[in-house]
Amino acid sequence: MADILKVEGLSFRYPDSPKNAVSDFELSIPEGEIVVLAGPSGCGKSTLLRTVNGLIPHMYGGEYSGDVLVAGSSVKRSSMRDLAQTVGFLFQNPENQIFMFSVERDVAFGLENLGVPREEMRARVDEALRLLRIGDLAQRAPHELSDGQKQRVALAGVLAMRPKLVILDEPTSLLDPKTASELVALVARLRKELGTTFVVVEHRLDLLVGVADRLVVMDGGRKVLEGTPRDVLFRDEAEAHGVAVPAVTKVQKLLAGRDAGRAAAGRLLTPSGLASAVEGRQA
Amino acid sequence: MIEFRDVSFVHQNGVRALDGVSLRVEAGEFVALVGENGAGKTTLVKHVTGLLKPVSGSVLVDGVDTREASTAQLSRKVGVAFQNPDHQLFSETVEEEMSFALRNFGFPPELVRDRVSWGLELFGLGEYRRSSPLILSGGEKKRLTLACILAWDPQVVMLDEPTVGQDAIQKEKLAGTIQMLKSAGKTVVVVSHDIEFLWPIQPRVVVMKGGRVVGDGPATAIMQDRDLLGSARVAQPQLVEFYQELHRRPGTPFVHPLDAARWAEEAMRP
């Protein structure tokens, strides 16, 4: 399958900054994958994301070399308007992207800007509200909502654009655990139903490793680890690069060292899966 | 130290955010507030700082009713790092940001300098001393707000979602900082969805739902109560779930992965 995102030898340095925020970065993501991007805070993840949605280089100054291709087109040579129809972006802080007087208007905002016909807009907004279970909030003012609800409103606005690539910057950070796992399940379902590619920046890996195809770890602006979540999380360096190895994966790894049998099976186990493996039951 | 007596609070839009909350946190206690989005956790925190005053009932901090105390008096006692650091950062430089409250509280200049250096060092922000807080990453901003608060040494430290944007290394440091505050006799209240972060540090856990306190007890007891957690949309820590899934239970849930692995190794031995 074609690469929806290709990063080629990318380096970027902010104006007045002594060092590169991103250095010699290479990445290829085939369409339909769920990729998790992890790494210590300040490692360059947010900068990398800005080079994908075009904020860099279009809105920031700085030194840029290499290239980023989204659906085969160079971000440098694409307009922000074109990029907005291919790449959806959910910011870390939803307050940065919701500002209309009602939730419904907010979700419709991007579509209005693109001049999508009224009926189609209605249908897409309703679908997005339904997907995120916020239909009952449609007429509410966003500023009255809790942070978790704001997050869902912002994501509904992103999904209403039906982008090919969706970037989520720590999407679960303000959500309660149950809502967070529902969001992860939603991401998995959208990938399956719509073939959407997701790049998710996330520290809480326990929720995502079950659905992710790939885990990419950045540190100091560079890519330091890449592979299936199991391969990366089993590497000893992972924790040194600030990766939050889920507790049950740590146990699985510790057991795999002694008993290369069940516990070392190729996939990451859930807590109940690991309990079954330990007791010799069928997982 | 902090006492809520049958506190209710209703937002201007009519939403009842706190509904008859009674809660007592002793000096030196470490409490985690958990619960679904909109359960009232942040509203509760804002009542301790006096930012919000109860519609009915009363909130006492160190024996003083928050309705009778000024915000300045309360903030000297209670330091809060809110969820969104952008609401708290306003200075031109990181150094200035940290000095601001200290000068306001009347600390002498040399002490301000010392405290600022101490805070920046502790939270790994030294290289940003003369940078604008706005260039920091989300996680770094969170650490800066925390550093600002600890610098003036309040008796009560409240952290609203402190692990958001923090990597595993920073979370471990944060856990260490909480331990340090505990051993210094501080009262620490943490609001967090990050159950995996809370479990190893074993707080007293207060569960909120719909503006009420629906559960309160030691982490080991609360985290094993699946029905309670499920109703409040809180997940179980992985190690507790693992422990409960085992048919031969070893006694108490594992707190650290090493304990779980050691036990499992024994169980797997032929």
C-alpha cells in the first residue's frame, strides 16, 4: 500500500534556538496504519507533527531541510487549505481549537470553511457527534464543557473533515480511563471502517499497544527505536528513552527472560491474558 | 487540615458540580481524587484555594473558613498546579515566572534566587532559565507550574492531572517529588486519571461521581473494587487486574512489576 506519510531526511531548527528540534528524521507510514509516537517531553514530537500539518514551514520561521510528503505531495509545496483536507490534527489542548458559540457550530467550522454543501455538512456533523457520543451536547456552549468533553468536541470537528491521516497529540491525557479506552476503540474502528491512518502521540501506552501496528520512539529530535509495540517495549533501551512500558508488559518481559515459553509469545498480553499464561490456561 | 462539610456548588449555568461533599484530609496525608470527567474533582480543588466558595456547606483550610480568608492568605498555605499550565504562566522568562510569587510573598532577594535555582534544577528546567515559558513543551510547562508552587513551600500541594504530557522518566521523578513532600509532612492532593501512575505510590483514594464522594479508602482496597471503579469510569491498575484474574491469589495485589514477576515465576515452576 502507498505511504500516506513519508518523512525524508528532515531537520528543523526554530529561530533563535541553539539546536535542531528534529534531526535527520526518516519515517514511512503505509495507509491505514495506527502508529504511536513516543519519547520524552521536549524530544521533538510536537515539532515533527507540525511539519506534517504544515504549520512548519508555513507558519513558523526557522531552518528546514529535507522533506515531508503527505499522500505523495510535499508539505512545503502544499497550501494549508489543501493539507487541511488530508490531515486532521487534534491538539494537545482542545481549547486551542474550539471557539464557536455552540458545539454543533464548532464541529461544522472546518466544513463551512471548505464550502461543503449544507446537507452533507449536516450529515457529517451528526455522524461525528454520534461517533463521539456527544449528540446531547450539540447546542451547548463549548466553554461550559469539561476538559474531557472539549476534547471530544475538538475530535468530532477533526473527524467531520474525513481526513486520510489523523494526528492525535496526547488525545487521552484529559480523559477518564474508561472514556480514554473508548476513544482508543473508536480509533481502531475508524481505521477498520474508513481506512484512516492515525499517528498518535501518547505517553499512556497501556491503552494503545493493543491496537497499534507500530511504535516509533524519538529522543533528542531523532528516531531512536521503531518496530511493533512488542518489539520496542521488550527492548531494554525503551525505558531509558522515557517510554512508559505498561506494568503488565514489564511482568511479561521479566518472565520471558526465564521461561521462553508462553509468556514470551509474540504478542503483548493483557493482564488477564498474562494471568492465563502463568497458570497454563488457554489465553 | 482540609475539611469539606456538606459542600454543594452550582455553576452559573445550573450544573450542580458538588452535591453534599463531606471530606476530611489530615495534615501530612496523601490523597488521590479519581473519577470520570465532570465528576467535580477540579471544582473541589478550586474550593480549597478559595477560587470558588460553596453555595451551601463550608470548606475549612487549617481551621479557617474559606469564606473568611483572602485568596492571598489561602494561596500562601495552598499551592495548586492546575490542569492547563497556560492559564498559570504569564511572565517573560522562566526565571521571572518562578520569582513572581516568591517576591509577592515577601521572600528576600537572595532566597528568591536560591529557591528559583533549586526549583529549576529539581524539574530539569535549568537550560530554559532565560527563555520564554511559551516555548516550553506541554510537559515542561506543567513542570514549571509545579516548580513555581513548591518554591514558596506551601503546606498543602494540590496537583491537577500532573502526569499529562510527562514521559515515564518525568513521572518517576514526580512520584519521587510526591514522596519527598510526604516525608516533609506536606498534605498532597493529586487529581489524576493516570491510575498506573497512582498505584505504585499508594495514596488514599477518594472516588467522585456526579459531584459526590462515592468511595474513600486505601488504594489496595479501592482499586480492587471493580464495581465501584466501573461505576465511576475509573480503570483498575494493570497489576491489580492481573492479580484478580489469577485463580490462586497470593494475598495482596502486587504493587510493583518485580513482585508480580517473582510470584509468577514461583507459580510457573513445575
